[in-house]
Amino acid sequence: MRQIGNTLKVSLLALAISGCAVTSQPIERSESEQRAKADLAAMFKDQEPLSGPLTLHEAMARAVKYNLEARLKVMEEAVAQRQLDLARFDMLPRIAAEAGYAGRNNVSASSSRSVRTGTQSLEPSTSQDRDREVADLTMVWNVLDFGVAYVSAKQQADQRLIVQERRRKVLHTIIQDVRSAYWRALAAERLLTQIDTLMARVDEARANSERMSEQRIGDPVQALSYQRALIEATRQLEEQRRALSLAKTELATLINLPLGTEVQLAEAQGDYPVPELKIDLPTLEQEALASRPELREQDYQARISAAETRKAMLRLLPGLEFSAGGHYDSNSFLVNQSWADYGVKITWNLFNVMSAPAAIDVAKAGEQVASARRQAMSMAVLAQLYVANANYQEALRQFQTSQQLAGLDERIGEQLRNRYQANGIGELELIQGELNTLQARLRRDLAYAELRNAYGQVFASVGLDPLPSQVQSDRLEDIASALAAREARWEQGDIRPQ
């Protein structure tokens, strides 16, 4: 019987343990498909459709308003604001409310015994009902906890400002990425049609040459060499086309257009207007050290570290605690079934006194680390500014050289076409000349895209905000106008914050 009882106990224990086991079921395919449809609908929801050729600043405005990474930073800022609101509640008194029912299966009775003689001095008696209702409302407020919570709330406010600076950084990066992708996409739009036309001509010339080879017309070695040269020209054109074909896809991703959307870009005013940097480096240095989001974030981190030192010092002090409460007990033996109490007391955790010097040292070390990190980052920011300026100057020289070469190749191409029409040269020489002209145009347009990108990178490395603090509305037209106005001010040499 005992063995049967032990077996029963083990079985019950195993059953209880297996009942507490946690399992997870794989997500069904249908759920993933529904999630994919919902995400696709949410990604492009409530977006203004394209209404014409897309300008640079309209593309930037779409990125500001619709880019998913920018949206994420806005949500993170909202979460930080709610965390700040929550931290403020820590400064309020603690209020606890309780209400309930208490009962027992017998009477709560007791008697007394003499400590001298050990004999019972009072017969058993009770002063409490077996069943009763109780309620309490108690408020406790500790002055020291209020001080620590106040400093913590200030730290949370600085954390929210840090999120704002990170959002600024994301906005700067997105604007710069859109600038780079837009100019490369514009170069692609200019040249892809020319590449396709030339590739069609090359394919036609190859087909004619192959037919002549099949008919055994002309020297076979010369015909094969001719076909090889055409295939080599095709390979070069395909490489150029591949380099350009993804530019619009990258731009569509940045401005959150559905991939595959046909986008027509607006031509820039003038052929290739050259941006000029009208601000000296010392002015840009000063502005970079004052405006870069990374450095402003470190300023807030330094304030948070200093606040941590103050919290460590506050914990050295004794706490003054005020308490007040209201109580109710339905016990019929009580003379007063409801009452209020209050009190004041001093609390002091003596272990805090022992650990406080180490905590203060740690907090001060954090301040020193924050200061050293800010100085190191300041040097990195200045280096980025000088690199951006050097890249701009180099990009300017490369564009000027590419523009000169493109002009020469176009003149050579014109001469080759004249000679071909006069039967002075063959089709292969003309195709090779047109290929050289096309490559020169490609290098020129890509050099111009790099010049515009390097020019914008100078202002991005300074940390200038592409948008003012207040925009007329969140309509794309107003955002684009604000972006264009701010950039026009920079081009005139005015980088004062507004």
C-alpha cells in the first residue's frame, strides 16, 4: 500500500509539472500573409501621389514626411516624451488604497499568564469578530525620495532632448542621401535612353556582320574581329546601364514610393550650374562645434552625468517622511470603527553613507568620461568638415575636367559622323566614337552628381538644419519651399540659425 501511495504521489507530481510546461506554436503561413498585406498597406498609406516631374526639394520633402526611418525617430521621440511624463509622477506622494474582507474559522481569543508565577491571570477572551470588513487609505511622502525623483525627471527630460538630436541626425542623413540619389538618378534619366539607342545600333551592326560572315563576304578574320569589337562595346554599355539603372530605385526607397513606380525627374535650371561655397572654414568650424547633433547629445550626456553626481550626494542625507491615512474596520468590539492617523519620521540608510563616496567617485568619473568623449568627438567633427571641404574642392576640379573632356568628345563625335556620312570611315569607328562620347557624358554627369553631393556634405558636416524650426504646414509644397529657401540662404553664405 505504501508503494502504491508513493507511486500515486509521483504520478500526481509529474502531472502537475507537465501541466505547467510552456509550449509555443509556429506562426501559420496565413498569418504571415495577412501581416504582409497589412504592412504594405500601412507603408504607403495617406501619401500624396506624384503630380508631375519630381524636383530635388520635392523629393527631400517626401523623404522628410514619408521616410520610414524618419517616422521611427518621431515615434521614439513621442515615447521619450511619455517616459518624461511618467517620471514626473515619481515626485508625487505614494498613496495606497486597500479594501477587503477578513474572516477565520474560529474565534480569535487569547488569555494572559503571569511572568512571575506562571499561572493564568485572565480567562480566554476575544476582542475581534470572526468576520469583518476592512479598508485603508494611506499616503506617504519622503522628501529625500522627492529630491531624487526630481533629479531623475530632469535626466529623463535630457534623454528626450537626446532623442531630438538623434532625430536631427537622421534627418540630415536622409536629406543628404536623397541629394546624392537624385543627382545620380537624373544622370541615369539623361543617359539611359542614349545607351539603349546605341545598344540597339550595336546589335544591328552585329547582326549585319554575322549575315555577311555566313555569306562568306569579306575576310573572315576581319569580320570576327569586327564582331568582337562590337561585343566589347556592348559589354561596356551594359556595365554603364547597370550602374545607372538602380539610381531611381534607391531614390524611390528613400522617399517611400512603391517600388516600380515610374518617376520622372525635373531637369535642373541651366545645364550644369556649379554650386559655390561662400563661407570661410573658421565660420564653418565654429558652427559645426555648436550645431552638430552628436556634440549636442554629448552636452546632454554631460548634464545627465552631473545629475547622477547630485543624486549620489542626495542619498547621503537622511530622509524626512510624512505619512497620513484613513482606516475602517467593521469589528464590533472597536469603540471607533473608523479613524485617521498621521506621523513624521526620519529615515537614514547608514549603508548609503558607507557606499556614497564610491558612488560619487563613479559619478564624477562619468562626468570626466563625458567631457573627454565630447572633446574627442569635436576633433572628429572638425576632421569630417575638412574632409568634406577637400572632397568638394576635388569634386569641383574633377567635374571641370570631365566637362572639358565631354566637350572634346562631342566635337570628335560630330567629326566622325560627318566622315561616316561621306563614307570616309566604317560603322565600327563611328560606334566606337559615339561610345567614347557617351562614356564622357556619363563621367561628366556622375562627376556633377558627386559635386552636388560633396557640396551638400559640407553643410551636413556642419550640422545645419535643412528645415527651419517652424514650417507653415506639413503639406509637401510647404516643406519643399522651406527646404529650397534654407538652401538658397546657404548658397548666399548665410548660415545663421532661424
